Amino acid sequence: MPFNKGDFTQQGVAGHVNANLRLNEKRLVSIDLTSNEEAEGCTITGTVKDMLNNKVYGIGAGVSGNIEITENTAEGETLNIAPYATATVNVSGGGGNVKTLELTVNATGTTPTAPLKGPIIDENGLYSEGFGVNTSSPVTVKTLISYNRLAQEYGVYLESPNIVFFTDNNTGENCEIIFDGEYPKSLYIVITDITQPASAVINVTTGGVG
């Protein structure tokens, strides 16, 4: 049976209309309209059921307003921003699944500047495999947290060349700093609670003096 025209009229009750409309043999519209005579606009919700492709599409009033997003959603949770015209994102500590630890390095020694190897996100938001330390002032960077599947823990691994040695005089918030005095050329920072901000302050000696 072909569908080439139609007419539908229904009187609303108390500003509310609900109807099921068949567009053609394969598509059905369910629509719900609510209006307040004392206020602007109306609320429109509903679905289009596409039986040909076995899909359901939502319909509604035009988008408007702004939603402000101030925190990351929990794992497996989604945020519906479709009803809004704009979205303002102001989430501290970055977004998405990228998580960083704020690392401050104090350096002393005979070499004024020296390199450390460790994944960081620089001031431009780009990935880098290392950064430099300076004996004249502390250096603060955002080190990239990675997941160790074997140990099932989140952490930051740092390495040093022959001219930089880690010390055991280190402090941290929401993390554990693992230092090996027998081989002070690497240091591992384990995050205690990955859902919370973490920071650490470490001290290094430059110039090849252990």
C-alpha cells in the first residue's frame, strides 16, 4: 500500500499532544509535544523508528543554551550534550583519558643543566620523551602516567644519563616514589589513586657525582 499523502489533526489536552504517525510502510514516528500558554516555546520529544534498517532516531526541539563541563566523567559513563548549542569545558588536569603527574625536579651539582628521560606533555600539549633540569632553579613538568599491565598499576618511569643521579630525598602526594640506592639511574613513581591529582618533588645531582 503506497503512502503519498496524509492529514492528521488532534486537539491537545492541557497543552499536551501525543501521537504515533506512520510516514510510510517502513518508518513510524512517535511524537510528544507539551506547551505552556504562559511561556515561550514548547517541549518536543519523540523517535523515528526505521524498520527498514532496524534503527531508532531521536527527535526534539532545536538546540539552545550552554552546558559547562567542570569534571571528567567516570569510566563507562557518558555525558549527553546534544540538547545544547554550545559547551564550555573547564576540567583541571587535562581531558579524556590522558593523565599526568606534576613533577618538580631540584638539581644540584657541577653541571648547570642536564637531561632526564621521561614522557611529558609540554607547554604546547605535545608529547616529549625527555626534559632538561637546571641547577639554578627547580623545573616543573607534567609527566605522562602510563599503565603497567603486568604489575596492574599506574606510574611514571624516569631514567637518567651518566651525568645525572637520583637521590633518595624525594616527596610525593598521592604516589609512592621507588628509589634504588644500588643503581640510582632510574626512578619509578607509582600512583596511589588514579582518579585524584598526583604530584612529586625529586632531587637529582648532576655532573657525574653519585
